[in-house]
Amino acid sequence: MPPELHRESLAKSLDEADDEYQRMLLALLLYRPRRDVVEAVRAAYNDPSWSWTESDGCTAVSEAHSPKGKKFWPCVMHDHQCELARRAPNWKEHCRIRLGGDNLFYKANVDFGMSRARAYIRYVWVRRAWYLYYRWKEKAERKRQGRM
């Protein structure tokens, strides 16, 4: 089968799939993102200690290649990275994982068909949210738990 027909077939299957996990697998085949993005997306969907079904998957802003009401794979991956950061044993590791997750979020948005400009705007917003809110919330929670 010629590559363009294969891509069309995958795109049609992706549009028709109802199962979110199946949609993610088809998206990985269709968009062929870079290896670190693939590994992070698969980790998010297969981590037994985290339920990807509880991720909002950016449903509020799914203007990308994900129909309204469906999870957008980079967002699920980013939510998982944030959860991994929350579990980090110390603050330095927490910050390293969170920054890495935000950087992967940018790459994944681009790899899944979003323009670089739009992906950058989304990256800036997750970084701003981190600096203006989540950083302080996480610090307070860690201090309360004696994990600082």
C-alpha cells in the first residue's frame, strides 16, 4: 500500500475510533512522533499507579487534531508528567521532572500536528501556570507533609 493511502487509512480509523486507548495507538502510528514523546505517551497510558482516564486530556482546549470531548494525547502525557513530579522524593527532582514534562509537552504538540507557534503559546501557558500557581501550591503541600 502506498504511504499516502496508509496515512489516509490510519486517519480514517482514528476519526472513527471510539476507544481512547485505541485512538492513542492509532495516533502514534499516524503522526510518528519522536521517540521520547512516544515513550512518555505510552508511559502515561500504561502506568498502573496512575489512571489516564482521570486526566482531562485538555478537553477544554482540544482545538488541535482531537475532536471535542476526546483526550488530546500530549495533554494526557503532560498530566502524567505532572503526577510523576508530584511523587518526586525532593523539590529539586520535582522541578526537574516538571520542566522536562513541560518541554515534552511542547515537542508532543508539534509532533501531533500543531503549529510551532500554537505549541509555544501552550508551553508558555503551562510554564506560567507552574510559576504563578502550581509551584506554590506544591511547595505548601510538601511543607505540610514534611517533604521539603
